[in-house]
Amino acid sequence: MRGAAWSVPVVAAATAAPAYAASPCDSIAGTVDWGNTGRYTRSGATSASYAIPDPDGSGPGQPLTLTVSVVETGSNTQLGSQAGANDNLKTDTGVGGSSNTVASLTLHQSPVRDRNKVNTWTTTSNRSITRFTFSRPVTNLVFTLRDIDSAAQDFLDAIAIVGAAFTPTIANPTLITGDGSTGNPLRSAGANAPVDNSSADGNVTISMPSVTSFDLYYWNLSDTSNNQIDGDQKVFLSAMSFGWKPC
């Protein structure tokens, strides 16, 4: 007769370690898209906000809000044009080489009196200050200043950033000079160097490692005028990308 069969013990398969979901408090990617009318709200020429909802919808995360507010206009600076049109904090498309479907935030101002324009940034009369404040810190913030240029007897764009460390990357150093500080603002390198909207030559990309709030100083450094030219000027901010923690 055959011998008894040896039984082979059954070894249970190893159980895989459970997968853990990412914490709702981990850093996630965020975007400020000025063309998103469900999130961007312009209250008027001096204030606006952008809201990013809690990503999980039920907590413990919290929404992120960016508020934009004009905190200063110099004695010879008004928002909008002398003719009354005011596009400040409105959105525009097709600027700085972007497509007609890409929105930018508009900063729009003009001199109260053309004859009082000056070509120095140490004078506060020909500038505005716009403050950007996130409701909690964000990291690796990147955006582009678009269409920094100039026109004879009209305007000369100049911009400084105050309140956060940043690195500027100038698209065309033959057209734009400066480092973005109040002592050496980013500005058109010539008094008559217009840049077409279809061109990226007037662009400067700004990178900030960490920020909660920063101020954008905006000057008109043209000191010449013409009674047929009102001296209004515009620069634009692209969409913003960054990381943020919902809690």
C-alpha cells in the first residue's frame, strides 16, 4: 500500500500594510486665477479678494483668501484715467504675450496734474501702493508682472516690491532695468520704449520663497508731459501659483 501523504502546511499570505491617506493639513498646490469669476471678486477700484475653498469641504481644513487693497495714492496720483475710465483691479486678457483666454489683474493709474510728474522714485507723489495679503502663509509664490514699458511724454512704469523676499527674472534686460527694491525699482530702461501687448518683452517673473503679505509700489517716472496726453498707465499681474496648508 502507498505510504501516507505528507501534508504541506498552508502559509497565510502576508497582509499588506494599510495605505494612509494624506493628511488634510499637508501642503497642497494653490492657484489664483484672476479669470475665475466664482472666486475673484472686485469690490471696487480699491479692493478685491480671491477665495480658495477648504479642499476637503468639511474641515479640519480652512479656506484661503487673498485680499487686494490700495493702501496709498500719492498726492499727484489717482486711480484710473483722467477721463474717468477706471480699470484698476479689473481683469484683462491677451497681455504680456499671453493668449486671449488668459486673465491678468490690472493696475491702472494716472497723474492728477501732468505738469507735476517727476522722474524720481524717492518722491511719493507719483506712486500708488497696492497690498496683497493671504489669510495664511504661502510658499514658493510665483507670478509675472506684465507689460512694464514707457511712452514719450506719457508714462514710465516703475515697480518695487516691499514686505517679502523675492527674486525677479527679467524677460528682456535691454528693455527693463532694476532689481525691484525701493532703491532700484524694476522699470522701463528708456523714456520711450513701448511694448506691444502681444510681446513678453515687458515681463518680469517674481518668485517668493515664503510670504503672507507684500506691497507693490507703482510709479510713473516720466517727467515730461503733453496737454494732448493724459499720462495714464497700466501694468498687469499674471495668475499666481504657490503651496499652502489648509490647517
